[in-house]
Amino acid sequence: MLKFLNKIGDYAKETLQSARYIGQGLSVTFDHMQRRPITVQYPYEKLIPSERFRGRIHFEFDKCISCEVCVRVCPINLPVVDWEFNKELKKKQLRHYSIDFGVCIFCANCVEYCPTNCLSVTEEYELSTYDRHELNFDNVAMGRLPYKVTDDPMVTPIREFAYLPAGTLSGHDLPASAQRAGDRPEDVAKTLKTSSPEQSED
Amino acid sequence: MNSGIDLQQSVIEILSNLGLPPGVAKLVWLPLPMVLMLVTAVLGVFTGVWLERKISAAAQQRIGPEYIGPLGILAPAADGLKLLFKEDITPGNADAVLFTIGPALVVIPVFLSYLVVPFGQNMLISDLSIGVFLWIALSSIAPIGLLMSGYASNNKYSLLGGLRAAAQSISYEIPLALAVLAVVMMSNSLSTIDIVNQQSGYGILGWNVWRQPVGLLLFWIAALAECERLPFDLPEAEEEIVAGYQTEYSGMKFALFYIGSYVNLVLSALFVAILYFGGWGFPVPLEQVASLLGVSETNAVFQVVMAAIGIVTTLLKAYFFIFLAILLRWTVPRVRIDQLLDLGWKFLLPVGLANLLLTAGLKLTFPFAFGG
């Protein structure tokens, strides 16, 4: 009999415990209701891409020496380099250059290895089209610069989490003066130039 | 106890004063409350769906519907419209008749249960002497519809889903009935009006929550399981690919299930308000306050105000419990089928029996407090 009562007591204790856990869970859910939504209401609001963002690749036609390094480092040999050997100049002459961004995985290896820096990554990510062949960008299309989110009057730019001041969790309703900890990349670049001008010329 | 406004009598009187014979006047009156109740139930569903979306969004730090009407209140209407225009498919080898009757059999009893939901002394369609029992009896028709639609779909997943839904509904009906029985025992009546009246008089102190806290928990858990809401939504299980007995349904037949589940939720919340939270009773006993202030109970303005307050308090209490259900939905994980049946048979049933016994004992010992 005592054993049975003990069992009932244990069972009741367990039940109370689980009820308390459910109560704690409910309070957590309830607490979340008072927090500001983290929703970024695209296309009225857009996140500012970080400076490491690897978006659509930009190409400068005149800098290219048709070395095809980009093709060799590409995981699937994607860039199409159409060149012709100019016998008078004894130089390769570039005729067309294209990358199909419907196939590209945006690893930016080509940018990394380009010897003349004619390739670079942009922050453009809005690449939707009605026909996948439209994503095959030629050198003219790749030479265009994207419109910056911060310059667009139709869009409220919102900073990403890593660019918020310490202790802030949401990029909404933040004054522009509230900066993240540490130097901004522009400032870092400035100090590099003043400290070693010879190096930067190399 | 003053009976408050009697709409039926006043409408019939007005009509007979206009020259209609009393029989015709009654005939004109008859469909009015039913239509009103149907509209109320549908509006309740709309509000419920909208609240579900908004509160879910808030609990997940999202915004939820925003541009479909002000604050997205037209989102449920948009859902309904979409389902209305969708093709109504009957699978090739399904039993077309049973496949069509199934959803209707799930929805109609739920709507019928609104017959006994009171919003005031005379604010209900019919004050049946079997009130709550009618609701319990009607809610046990739903499993037949679920099983029917699952079986008629001619799909093994639908059949399994239907069986699960039926098993769940049947096993949770018993604790639900036991919880209701304890309340009924205290008020000596099955009529919803009597149950509310027995709680009135002392404001918030007279409500059944204080006498039936265990019963309330039992009732609410069992009601959630009856409505197939999280954490007991495993017959349908939204996140999973196969939607149980609803798998083969589309268009308006699916919409019937959808509406049915929300009407059922609103209904259960209303019944919690009626059985445990004093129905239309205000937390402060307004009648006594009025008589203290010297306002006559037969005063027309007072009666209208009281009726309005009654409706609003009933709805507020009900929607508080809908809010709780939505909050629970995003807090508690879904239980497994064996855990579900375990909870129903091994926990709720014995606790319900013990609660009933305890209530009976208390009723004999303290007849003044427990309705002797």
C-alpha cells in the first residue's frame, strides 16, 4: 500500500515538474511577442551586403590580358574567354568575355587569381530573370555597376547583425550615427595608405 | 433573477403589432437567431484565423499578414476565396458519395453545437435541458466523419490518418465528458444557462475555476485534443508532407475541414468560458452594483448595456483561451501517437475520475459551496 502511495506521489511530482516546464516554455513564447519583428520587408527594405559579400562578378575589358587563369581556377571552367593572337602586336587580343551566372556558384576564385584585377565581386544579388539564358552575361553586362542599396531612395537600407553597435539586436530604427565597434574599411584603407605609400604603389 | 432582454418576445410583439398573425410572426422570427449564430460562428472563425496568423507571427518575431486589408484582417477571406476557386478533385477510385459526405459530417455537428452556446440570459437559440450533453453527443459524430473521409479517399495514408483522428477523438471524449460531468454535478443541471447562473452572483469569486481547477485543466487538454490542435495535431501534422485524412481533399471540401477545426476551437473556448469562467458574467457582480446605485433591473437602457457587456465578456473570455491555444501551439512539441493515447487513457482518465469523486465528496460535505 505504502509503495503504491509512493508511486502516486512520484507520479504527481513528475506531473508538476512537467507542468512547470510547460509554463516556462509559455513564458518564453509570450516574451517573444513583445520583441520587434526582425522581418526585412524586401523590396521596401533591404539589408546592406557586407564588404565580403560575393555577388555578381564585375569585369573590366581593357585590363584583361586573356591569360585564362580565371578559367583554370574555376571549378567548372565557366568563363568564356574569346581571344585572337594579334601577330603585329605579338599579343593576345580579347574579343569577348562572358560568364553564365545561372551556372556560377559565386566562389570568386576567378577574382582571387586574376593577375590584373580585371575581375571583382559586386554586391548585386538580384539576378532573377524570366529566361535562364539572360543570365549569361557578356563583357558589356559584366561591366555594369550595381545600384547601391544605400543610394536607392525607394529602399530603406538596414544593417546586418555584424554592423550593429554592441548590444543592439535589430537594424531597424537605428540612427546613422550608431556605428559598430572598430574601424570602418574606408578608415582602415586610409591608414594603410599614409603609413606605407611605397608599398601601395607596387 | 431578472431574465434580461427577451429578443424573441419583443420581435414577435412588434411583428404582431404590425398586423401579422402570431403564428406567422413566430415563423419570421425562427430563422433569425440561426442565421445570426451562423454568421457569428463564421466571423469567429475569421477572427480566429487572423489571430492565429498574427499571434504566430508575433511569437516568431515576424510581422504576419499586413497588406491584405488593414493589419491583414482580410487574410482569412483571401484564403477562403482561394479555396473557393480551386478545383474540387475527387480521386478516381474514391467512393464519391462518402468522400463528399465526410467533411460535411465533420462540420455540421460543430455548427449545430452553437445551439446551446449562451451569450446572455436569453441570448441563445434554445435553452435545452440537455445543453452540454448535446454538445458532447454532437462532438462524437465528428470521428465518424473523419473515419469516413479517410476510408473513402482510397489512400492508405488517408485511412491511417482517419483511424488516428478517430482514435484520438474517441479517447479524449471520455476525460472531456468527465470534466463536464463534475461541473454538471455542481450545478444540478445540464443546461448551459443554469450552469452559468449557478456561477453568477459573486462575480469572479463565484466562477467554477476556483472549485474545479483540475477539471479546467482536464477540459482544456481534452478540448485541444478534440480540436486536433498542437500539441495533439498528429492526425493532420501540418509540417509533415502527408496531411492525414485530408490528403486527398482540395477546394471547398478541404475548406470544410479547415473551417470545422476553427469553429471547433472557438466553440471549445466558448465552453471553457461558460463552464469554468462564468459565461457572460462580469468579474464584478454588476446587478448588485446597479441595485446599490439604485438603477432598476427593468430599466431598458440598463438591460441593453448588460446584454452588450455579457456578449463582450463571453467573447473576451473565449478569445483569451484561443490566444492561449495559439501560444501553446508554438511552445509545446507534438506528441507521438502512443504518448497521445497514454496521456488520454493513463493520465487524464484516472485524474478525471478522481476529480469527479472528489467533487461528489465535496458536494456532500459542503453543499453550500459545491451546489448541494
